[in-house]
Amino acid sequence: MDASSFALAFGLTLFAGLATGIGGLISVLQRSTTTRFLATSLGFSAGVMLYVSMMELLPQGIDHLRQDMGERPANWLAVGAFFVGIAVIGVIDRLVPEEVNPHEPEGAAGKKSGARGSAMMKTGVMTAMAISIHNFPEGFATFVSGLEDLTIALPVAVAIAIHNIPEGIAIGVPVREATGDRRKAFWWATLSGLAEPLGALVGFLLLMPLMGPLALGIIFPVVAGIMVFISLDELLPAAISTGKHHAAIYGLIAGMAVMALSLLLFI
């Protein structure tokens, strides 16, 4: 492997990861965040995460495990890993303090109550954690495909970039609501995407010799479980709590549709 191929593969990974910044920018462009926009955005992000978890990550995990074991053991192990992911993020959720942003107790530039601001900030923090975990293996996958075959890497990188835009919205909207700080919301969303180039570097240095169908077959369902928990425990309840129930559900369906279209077009 020469330096140019390494640089190209890493550049594609960085491009895909930093697309979360586009979502962060979208989340802060409006002068004032209406409850309808908030409900639709959070519902949209929940739809994206639910669809990609159930229709892409979990099936990919099963497919990888089938390479090392029969179909029945692969299904059992993948489903078990899926619920392990839910359990792990559930424990993390219980351990996160209620007041996750003690320096800005009023939240959302004083418009929201301290409890509402804290809840929104917690949503943003938990979403950023889940998306960063999700982006880590994505970065490794993009980087490896870039090293192997550019014709495969380009559509993969574009697809992941498209996926990452609503993920940036998922982080930026609640952080903006909690803090009233547009810059903070944008940078939180953007920095979460750096997990992808970080995953590429760590994978290249440490995991490449160990990474095989069994490891990937376990990682993908665990990440799917984490994303499903975040969607159902944080994003969707936060969207519905705005009082715009229909906007939240329409956003969720739209998120699923956009993710489905991106998978059909690019994967």
C-alpha cells in the first residue's frame, strides 16, 4: 500500500464523517426553533436510526456471522448481540447524571425550564455517544473499502455521508435547545463525525489483523441495539414531548424513507 492510496482512503473517510457537520448546520440555520421543526427533526432522526439499525446493521451482522457458522447459530448470536447493545446503552443511560449541563441551568437561552434544558442536553449527549459508536466501525469500513477498490469506496462514502447528515441534526437540535448556543450545537454535531476517521486509524493500526466476519458480525448488531434504544428512549419521546405528535411521526416516517432511498441508490 502506497501513501497516495492511504491518503485517498482516509480522505474519503474524513469526508463521510464530517457530513454530520452539514446536519449540524441545518439544525442551527433557523432563527428560532419552532416546536414543529424540533418535533419533525427529532422524529426524522429517530426514523433514520431505526431503519438503518433494523434493515442494514442487523442483517449485515447476520450475514457476517453466517460466514463462520450456520444460519441458526448466526441468527441467535446476532439477536443476542442486538439486545446486549440495548442493555449496554441502557446502563449508560442510567449512569448519566440528570444535570448534564450544570453550567447552563436555564437552558435554551433562558426560554426553557432547567429540567427541559437538562433533558434536551442529555438527549444530545446520548445521541452523540451512540452516533460516535456507530461511526467508528463505519469509518473502518469506508477506509478498508477505499484501500481495496475505489469504485466500491466512492458510493459507500457518499451513502455514509448522506446517513450522517440527519445524524448531525439529531445531535445539533437538542444541544441547541438545551444551550441556546448555535456554535456549540454545530461543533458537537461536527466533532461526532470525527469518530469515523478515528475508527479508520485505530482499525488500521490495531484491528486490521483481528477484524473478521465474527467480530463484525457481533459489532454491527450491538451498534444496532444501541441506536434503537436511543431512538425509542431519547429521540422519539423528546419529539412527542413538544406536543406536535403528528409532526414527530411524519418526521419519523420521512427519516425511514430517506434512509431507504439512500440505501437503494448507493448500497
